[in-house]
Amino acid sequence: MNFAAFDESLTRDVPPPGLPDAVCAIWHGLNDDWEAAHEIVQAHEGQPQADWVHAWLHRVEGDHSNAGYWYRRAGRKAGSGDLKDEGRAIAAALLAEG
């Protein structure tokens, strides 16, 4: 799936089939289902892509200390700016990685 198709899918009621787990978590996070998103990334703790999304989700939650921990675990710079823009940027990067 490319990013344009992912972005378009955000208007649907369910994520498209076959999304990588970390990207599926972003889909849920961008659709205001934090719990579903968090459950997915927790199941994949230790995987860099999931840890990056986990960081973003804690930033969405407002828990910046915990977010910082997960950004460090993922080897990523802490996010800033608009939360939805960051989620989309992470999804684009993960989809580009394949």
C-alpha cells in the first residue's frame, strides 16, 4: 500500500486489510481509537517500527516523559508540532520502508 491509499483509507470505518501492524496502529490513532492503537504496539514491543509508533501514541496521550522513552528505544528524535501530521509522516516513512 502506498501513502496516498493509506491516507484515503482514514475516512473508512475499518483499516484496510494487510496493513503492517505499526501502520495499522497509526490508522487507529489517527481515527481517535488510542486504545486499539496502543494494544497493537504493545504486542510488538521491541520492534523499532512499533516502538516509534508507541512513542507517538504517548505523545498523543500527552505523556511526554513516556513518549521520550519510546522515541529513544526506537532510535528516533522526539516528535514535535502537529500530532496528526506526525502520525501521517510516520505512516509514510513506514510504508516507504516496505
